[in-house]
Amino acid sequence: MTSFAPTAILLFLVMGAGLGWVGGLLGIGGGIIAIPILAMLFDMSQQMAQGTALVMVTPNVLLAFWRYHQRNPLPRRSIAWLGTVALVATWPAARLAVRLDSRLLMICFALFLIGLSLYFFWGSRPAARPVDPQAAWSERWLPGVGLLSGFFSGLFSVGAGLVAAPILVRCFGKRQAVAQGIALAVVVPGALLSLAIYGEARLVDWPIGLLLAVGGMSTVSSGVAWAHRLPERRLRRIFAAMLLLTAGLMIRAGHLG
């Protein structure tokens, strides 16, 4: 088993705490920021960084979902259905991810984040208006959200919430905080399945992941509380800026590699 110096243990705990707070604030589990950090600072491959981040993401999203649910009771039947459907796409996507070239996977991830960030910036313009309830999509299309988010969850290990939240806001007329809570629920089953696949492929650093998880769980609740204090437009802009920052880190990590 890997052993760490006390300073290294403290570093991972503090890092996990910061990532957990951001994950609770944005409804993303913190893994999206952990991946480029692990790739750059600890010389991990893209797959190893994604697998290790999943160790932190899984308990963090469980806790964050519970906190969101306490503040905004979420539709349990829809959540169960979405989570089940997401698993259908998660398994083949995760199998593909562990076999892809690491640099190619990193580039795909960065492009994915840039596209999402541009979408969020566009949606947070002053002219942007909430979705008209009459124009919102029917709930019968929700399984499609599960399939799409499950695919990105398997491929990138953290994509389910990033995909589901904006669709639920812009197409189904959900409030940002509610959409993030539902997205977190969709993340959980896919994260567990992806973690099993990455673990089977020996692409997980369990000691580092567990230390990050312990640190993250100490701050997730605070992040969720802040998410409900901020105006929705500002929250979307913060989300978009965080995605752009992460994409930049991923591209930088690719060049350094």
C-alpha cells in the first residue's frame, strides 16, 4: 500500500476540501477540476486521473445530492428512471475510455468543456430569459438526457452532471439549482459503474482518491449552501468560467506531457 508523508496527506486533504466545495457549488462533484490537477501535478495519464477522480466524486456527489434534495425536494421517480437509463450508455463509453490514447482523450475532454462553457456564457446573457413553461419539453424526453449524460459519464468520468444540468435548465425549464440536484442524482450510478471499470483496468490510485474524498466531504455541504444564495445567472457564469479554466488546464497538461 502506498504511504505518504504527513505533508502530502495534508496536501491531498486540503485539495479535496477545495474541490469538494467547488463541486457542491456547481453540482459537479469536483472531479472535473481534479482531473487536470492530477494529470499536471502528479504526472498521471488522462485515464488514471479520471479513475482516481472517480474515487472522490462518488461520495461527494452522494452527499451533495442529499443536500440539494433537502433544500429542493426532487422528483424521485424521474431521478431513478434517469439514473437507470444512464447506465445503458455508461458501460460501453467507459470501456472505450480505458482503451483510447491518453492524449486523444485529453483533447476530446478539453473540447467538450470549451463547448459547454460557451453554451453557459450564451445562456447567461442579460437578454436570456427563462424557458416559457408552455414551450418546455415534455418529461417523456427525459430518458434521452439519461442516455446522453451516461455516455459522457463513462467517457470522461465526470460528464453526466455537466450534460444533464444545462439541458434540464434550457429545455425542460428547471431552475439552475434544481437542475444541478437532479444531475447529481444521475451521476451516482454512472460513477459507480465507471469506477468499477477503471478499477478493473488498474487505472485508479486508491490512496490519493480516498484522501481527496475525505477532504471533499468536509466542504460539499458548504458549497451547496452557497449555490442557493447566488443569483442563477451569476451561478451559470461561474460554472462557465470554471469549465474554461479546466479546459485550459487540460490543454496545458497535454502540452507538458
